[in-house]
Amino acid sequence: MTQKTLIEGVREALMEEMERDERVWVLGEDVGRKGGVFLATEGLYDRYGEARVLDTPLAESSIIGVAIGAAMNGTIPVAEIQFADFIHPAFDQIVSEAARIRYRSNGDFGCPIVIRAPFGGGVHGGLYHSQSVEAFYAHVPGLKIVIPSTPEDTKGLLKAAIRDPDPVMFFEHKKTYRLIKGEIPEGDYVTPIGKAAVRREGTRLSVFAWGLMVHYCLQAAEEVAQEGISVEVVDIRTIAPLDKPAILASVEKTARALVVYEDNLTGGFGAEIAAIIAEEGFEMLDAPVIRVAGPDVPAMPFNKPQEEFFLPSPERIATAMRKLASY
Amino acid sequence: MYRQMVLARAVDRRMWVLNRQGKAPFVISGQGHEAIQVAAANAMRPGSDWLVPYYRDLAFCLALGQTARDFMLSVFGRAEDPNSGGRQMPSHFGSSRLRIMTKSSVVGTQICHAAGIAYAAKVRGLDEVAVTCIGEGGTSQGDWHEGLNWAGVHRLPFICIVQDNDYAISVPHRLQMGIDNVAKRAVGYGIAGVTVDGGDLLASYAAVKAAVERARGGDGATLISAKVARFTSHSSDDDQRRYRPQAELEALLRRDPIERFRGYLLDEGVMAEDVDDSVQQEATAEVDAAVTYAEAAASPLAEDTLRNVFAEESA
Ligand SMILES: Cc1ncc(C[n+]2csc(CCOP(=O)(O)OP(=O)(O)O)c2C)c(N)n1
Ligand SMILES: [Mg+2]
């Protein structure tokens, strides 16, 4: 099988789901003729036309608000927010509306929308093109949150998101778009939402990560393996619902847990994973749970030294692994 | 339409009584707004056209097919409440069957939803119109602008009715916008702007009917500014005597849309006094029955707090 990029996974999922189900449509800024600023929607406009591949006004709250309304009236919108950094104007529509429509109507209405957004740093995106936003939404029951790290998962999970009857936020790490290549199975397949994946088996310690950090953790695990430290790398894949059994099963095996995320340390989603392990896995632990994350500064700077300082690197992760292994 | 207004008023008055009796923790009213709402409902095709409502739309929702019982079930927060199973405060309407979209308490978000419903209707080739309501204070929200902009860009079958009662809780119209009439903004969106006396049932009907025809004919969206009177305080947690002069409150009573239409019907000889009496009695009887039923109805189960977060078959 040929190697494909992660963004091809996005594109193939959209193309095939729009073909399979004419209720599916795409909206966002520049998703039409241009095919998106990252070319995630390339080819869709030519195939499906303007009504189903719609360039919207530059107004994020209405991108989500209109998607919600259109979902009420028999369609399945896939809304693209050009960068996760610009999702904040739509926070209200996502949190007060999409997430609560089923709950507040006691099941009378559902809200089958997908919100895609590229997130994450390491691309010289500066303060406003590098953010991780998953923690804001992880706090909100009623939303499903997916962050794929491989091309295969990207396609399978995006298909699952589109077929899901509830709102799904789908965050794609922009640095992985072309960096990460892998096989994409032929034919139609769905990767279930709510399941973590063990990317590397190990015995000495477990590391939990998502998005780009999965790959940095794999590199770090490879490095410390030379020193005899066997690391298990668990790709969280879906922040909500979170695969708690998989997390606890890995901790049971290794008795040591490291959580890695590129968001700011304080209140980042990794804090929740650490809390779950501490609360439900205390008896299994031989060492405290450790976190490696971005520093508590407002956002990721543009210049090279400061961007590198912010983003957890394979080296920093390897250092934490050594520390934890020797505890 | 007269009957619908009378019923709405009777339901609305009763909920305040229940509030004073300590039986209804919170109520919010549509008294004074009935004419524009009932007119709009009758200009629509119920079950096919959509209403994306706001919290004053009691008369609107009753005219679209909700019942006094449905409403009283929500006042008491009962399990059978069709709007939300007792989860939301009363007047947060919603019914998929009647195509009344579920509403949050957030002022303004609904305008984008109506634009989305209308966009889907247009793309799917459905002969449907999306009507949404908001107060004049709500028009200051960004979502109001964003939704109307969509309606203009795509010439959507969309109608926004601004029920302008001069106040947003206590904030007067002059501190809300620099214009006397919000319909003036329509030109900025490339849609039709219409001003109507929202206390005049027949004028309101004509205005909404024309907007519905414009929408159905593919001629795009309409912004209707309907001037109305807010008879009650903003809600049961407010006392409007603190910020509205006594003379203003007294003058309001002369703007009662139901009295105006009643006078018209009697003067024109369309309705006899005794018919009016029976209309009033029927409304009272319906409200009595609704309250009796709702008060006795079961509350939701505490453990059901956890239900309907996600689709249950997939959860
Ligand atoms: C976004 C938001 N801000 C504030 C409130 C609190 N609030 C509820 S109704 C209201 C006034 C609304 O006034 P208007 O839009 O004129 O409608 P009216 O109540 O007069 O019909 C306010 C401030 C809210 N519900 N939502
Ligand atoms: Mg008002």
C-alpha cells in the first residue's frame, strides 16, 4: 500500500462521506475554490459545487450557529474553523447551543455536526496560529472530542464523527498534516470514537499523549529504549469520551505514568488524565504521575528559540522518561 | 386569532398567580406581545415552516399548536413537559413535531440557527420558511448581525421579527441603538425592512404574510420591527416600577393588543358580546384544567439527570 499524508485522510473521509450521504456538506472560510488554507477540502468544490462546499462569511459564531440550524433541518454539516485559535468567537454556539441541544430538549432534538479545526504549534505560527484548545471543550459534557495522530485514524475517525448523531469536535494537528505519513486502508472503514490505541508496547512506564505529541513520545521512547527503558506509548485519540479502561490497563502493567501535552501545563487536559490515574490507579503506582507540557505563558511565540522552549520536544520527553523510570 | 390571543393572556396571567402563590419559581411573560405573535403564527404553515423562538413567544407557540397544558407542565417543571422534560425554565420553548426549535437562555444565538434552517431548506429545495424572534436589546448581539448577514448573502427564506418593547430588562431603547427603528438596518444586509405596529393584529398579519410570500417566492429575507408594549416586569425577578415612570406604565394599558382587537370585532359587529364572554370562559376553563393536570403530574426522576447527554442508542 502507498504511504499517504494525514491531510489526505481528512480529504478522503470528506470526499467519501459526501458521496455516500448527500446530507453531508462542508462550510468554512476558504473551503471552496481554494480548498482550504491547508488544502484539506481540495477537490470537494469541483465535485460537489458551492451549495455543499460553502465559503462562509468571515464570522465564526455564525459558521457554527448556521451549522447547528442546518443540522436541525435534515443536513449533516462539517464546519471548518480555519485555525483552532479563531474558534473562540464560536465558543458560545458550541458550549451553550450544540452541546446542550439534546440535553435541554430531553432528547427531542439532536445536533449532528462536526467541527474541524487545525491546532497545535511547531510551525512558526506565533501566538495565534499555534494554540491547543481541547481543554476548553473537554470540560463540556455533550461534546465528543477527537484528535487523530495517524492518516489511517484520521480518515476512520472523521468518518465516525460524520456518522455520529451528536456534535463532534475534530482537531487536526497542523504540523502532522504533511509530516506524518502512513498507510490508509482501501475501502470504507470507520474507527470508533472513544478508544485509545497502544502505539508501542512497553513495561517500565506508560506515556499518554495525542496529536503531534504521540510522535514525539514515540521518538523519545525509541531513544530511551537504547538505554534499556521500555516505554508504552498510548495514543489517547479521543479526549471525550475518554478511554479510561485503556489508560488504567496500561498503568496496571507499568506502574508509572507520564502525560504529555503541548497546551499550557495548568488546567490542560493532561491534568485530567493525571487526576484519573491518581484517583483510580493509586494502588498500582510505584511513582508519582508526571506531566510534560507547555509553560504557563499566554501562547506560543513565533521566534525559533522561544517556540522550541514552549513545545515539548522528544529530548524533554526522554528526560522525563528517564527520571520517571529511575524513581 | 382572537381566541388564541385570549388563551395566551389567560395562561400568562395564571402563571403570575402561580408565582405569587409560591408554586412557580420563575415566570417570564408575553403580555402585550400577543398580536404580532399570533399574527405571525397564522401567516405561517404550521408543521412545515419553522419558528426559532425567544422566551416571550408564548402566544406564538400556542398559536402553532402547543397547548395550555404543555406550558403549565413546564411552569411546574414536570417530566411530561414536551419542551424540555422540566429541565429548562418555563418559556424556553421547543418541539420537533411543531418545528419550534429548542431555545437556550442566551440572547441572540437563535438568529444564526434560523439562518441555518433556512439555508438547509433552500439547498434541499424545500418550500419552508424560518421565522425567528428576538427583543430589540438582542439586536445588539454579534450573532444577530451574523445571522442577518447570512440571510442577505443567500437570500434566505428567513424572517426576523424584532419585538421592540423599548426595554431590555431596564435598559431603554436609546441606550441600545442610535436609531429609532431597527428595521432601518435591513438595507445594510440587502434584505427587506418592515416596520409594523405589533399591537395591531391585522396590520401585523399583513406584514408577516407579505414577508412569508417574499420568502416563498425566492425573494429573500425580511427584518420586521414590531413595536409592542411590555405589560409586566421583565420577569418574576424584576420590578419595573424601579425604572419606568408611573405615567409610562399607565399609558401602556391603552396599548393592549387584545383590547384593541376586541373593540374592533365588537364595533364591526363581527363578534357579539356573549360570544366574547364564552371565549373568555373557555380560555379560563382550559387554563384551570391545564393547571390541575400539571400540578398533579409527576416530577422528573433525579437519576434521569444523567440521561440524554448523547443519543442514547449510541451511548
Ligand atoms: C447573552 C445574554 N446576555 C444577557 C442575558 C440576560 N438577559 C435576559 S433577557 C435580557 C434583556 C433582553 O431584552 P430584549 O432583547 O429587548 O428582549 P425583551 O426581554 O425586552 O423582550 C437580558 C439582559 C441573556 N439571557 N443572554
Ligand atoms: Mg425589549
